[in-house]
Amino acid sequence: MGKFKAWLGAARLRTLPLSLSGIIVGTALAQWLGYEDTLIFLLALLTTVALQVTSNFANDYGDGIKGTDGLDRIGPTRAFQSGELSRKELKRGIIISVFVCLILIFLLLYTAFKEDLWYFFLFVVLGLCSIWAAIKYTVGSNAYGYRGFGDIFVFVFFGLLSVLGTLFLYVQNIPIDAVLPACTIGFLSTAVLNLNNLRDFESDKKAGKNTVIVKIGIQNGKVYHSTLLVAAMLCWVAFLSRQTTSWLGIISVIAFVPILMHLKTVRSIVEPKSFDPELKKVALSTFLLAILFYLGYYNFL
């Protein structure tokens, strides 16, 4: 039971709602265009869970062997850091989770593109890139998370690729307006990473993990954080103002209420550890946004 609990901790289940948000929004956009496929939806959700778990195992492993997750780390204790899982065990877990990802990616893409091999192979490449990005955030001598590129990768993979890629699975097309909600999810996901980096500023700086926050400092990081959230709201409102003709389509804006309250809280934070509870608020607000958006367009159609 102890090992099972350790693996659950390494999987970081609390990160899953945020990663699923892009899939849900992409599916809602497909419904907006009149497309629906339950099997694609379920396989996309499972694939995203597998990719997120792979990323979490890899982050635990990468930060652990680099010494970033030290005793002075703020936030949940990591499996490698605490000694609950060894380096060898985590490495084996990464390999198994990558194998699961490959199986799910194949099933998802075969379901979506069995009649179009060009799209199938194109998305196979994108799937492999997603696996690479999940692992290379902290693993390896050139881990991009240690060079300040984590924000860009999160915006692209959690926002643009997650939302627009999911939409394309259904309709094999991407309307230009769909980029707006994709950017919203990307900005919100980046904001969650930014909160993580604000919390870990001291330990990251000491370990040589040059995140955006290490480079610009906490005060500028707060301004950056506000910019991300405001940009997310503007993109969302812009999409709704252009495409929604029913009140059912705008119920999702309710999710921005806790985000606005969160903005005020972040400005007043002094102790880095106080950023930790704010991660959950933004992540769950993003998930709520996706769910309400899905329900709004599902009912509308």
C-alpha cells in the first residue's frame, strides 16, 4: 500500500483537471461546429491523462536527480525527494507511462484519421513531440524548464495544441476564431506554472533552474502573472462576443470570478509559500471554465 500511495503522489493527480481543460474546450468547439464523437472524446481524455502522468513522473525524476527538490522546497513533498521511490523505480515508471501514451495516441489517431493517413502521421509526430516535451521539461542536461522556456512550451502544448489539436480530431479544420479560446487555456495554464515558479523562486535560484521568475524576480513576476490572466479573459470575451448568440454560451464567464479574486490575493502575497494554495484556485477555475463552456455549447446545440 505504501508504494501504491507513493506512485499516486508521483502522478500528482491534482494536476489532471488543468490538463483536461484543453480537451474539454476543444470538444466544446467541435460541438459548436456540429461535430460529436464520444470515442474520440474518451480517448483524448485518457491520452492527456497519460501524458500528464508521464510529465509528472519525469518532473519528479529530473528535479530530484538535479537536487532542485531539496529539504527547503515549498509545496507537496516529491516521491524521489522523500525517498519513497528510487531513481530506478521512477525511471521504470516513466518508461511504462510512455508506452501507455504511445498505445493511446495510436488508438486515438486511428479512430480520428483511419481514412486519412497524412493526418494520421502528422499527428503521430505531434504526439511524439508531446511525449518529448513531457519528459524534457526537467530531464537531461538541456532540460528546457531550466533555461526559462517552460512558459512557452506550456502555452503551446496545454493551450494551442491541446485545444486546436482536439478540435481538429473531430472536424479536420481549425476556424480562426477557435484560436481565441485556445489562447485563453494557454494563458491560464502558463499562469499556473508561473505560480509554481513564484512559490519555488528561492529553491529554483539556488539549484540553477532559471525559470522566468528567477530571471525577472518576484515583483515583476506578479505583473507578468496579472498580464497572463487579463490576456486570458480578453481572449475569452472576444470569442464569446463574436460567436455566442445565446445566454447558454456565456455562462462560462462565471469561472473568471474566482480568478479576479485570486488576482487581488496575489498582489498582496509576501511569503513564497502563500503562492501554493493559489495554484489550485487557478487550475480548478480553468477546469470550471472548460466544463461550463462545454455544457453551454452542448445545451445550445
